[in-house]
Amino acid sequence: METFMVVSTFTAGTDMTEVMSVVAEEQAKVQELKDLGHIGALYLATRDRGTVFLEIFAADIEAARSTVMSLPMSKWWELDIYPLNAPVARDASASKA
């Protein structure tokens, strides 16, 4: 499994009343995908930026996209998908000196 950060931005002109009508459905689907190990962290920056950040675990970028597109709110999102590298230990570069 690879790890991806998906930046999901609401498209211009999205009617947030429509979005709010699927909140319960969205929350249930997110929980289901978390239980399956497909979603890790989820962060909302919707107030000022209209953006949702999703940590996705998938075999490849297309599987990551498919996971996000299974969410009810995805029909209002533009996606930017980033494959993530494993973190580098802080002192790793210092030990090579």
C-alpha cells in the first residue's frame, strides 16, 4: 500500500446547502473507508479555503482517486493527488557528516 495526500477543493459556485445535505452520508462513508484501512487522517479547511485534505492508502494513484470518488461530496471537488514519501528522520543527515 502507498500513501497519498488528496487535496479536495470545492469547485467554484458549489451550493454549500447541497453539500450540507449529504454530511451524514459522507461521515458514514468516511468511517467505512477508515474501517477498511483506506482513509487515515482527514482535515477540513472549508471555512475560508473550501478544501478537504484526505490521507489515502491505496495500491496506486488511480486506486486513491477511486477511493476519494466513492465519497458523496466528491462530485463537488477538484482533486490534486500527491504520492507521499516516507518521512526522513531529523538526525539522518547529521549522522552522515
